[in-house]
Amino acid sequence: MLRLDEMPPRTHNLTYLSEKAGLVMPDDVYDFIFTLTGISIPARYPDELSIMRKGYSKAKTKALLKQGKEVLKWLKAQSGK
């Protein structure tokens, strides 16, 4: 992972930010980050959020949260923290 001496670009695209940081991820981590980016952008807009919520059951949401916690652990391990 690269340590950049600059502010990260203003974007919510996690895939782009991870690539900019030089983060090499296993396929499952990359896939999750790609999925999370796709979910998070529409979630910022109330009209789209109400439509999007219909596609996410409680079980699906719990699975995403669990996977997110696993990815967060992996990211922290990569940063040495």
C-alpha cells in the first residue's frame, strides 16, 4: 500500500481510492468494495434510497455488514494498525 503525501481525491468511489493507494486486494475484497461503492452512491439520494431499500432484506443487509467487518479487519492488517 502506498503512503501518499497528498490529500485523497474527493470521491466516494472506494474502488478508485483503493487503486490510487496501490492496494492489492484478494478478489473477494475487491468484489465487496466494488459492490459497496455501487450501494453507497445511490444511498445518498432520498428518492433512490427508498427504491434501493426494497432490494435489501434484513438477511442481505446483515451479510453485507458481516462482510464489511471482515474487509475492515483485512484493511487494518494491511496498514499495520
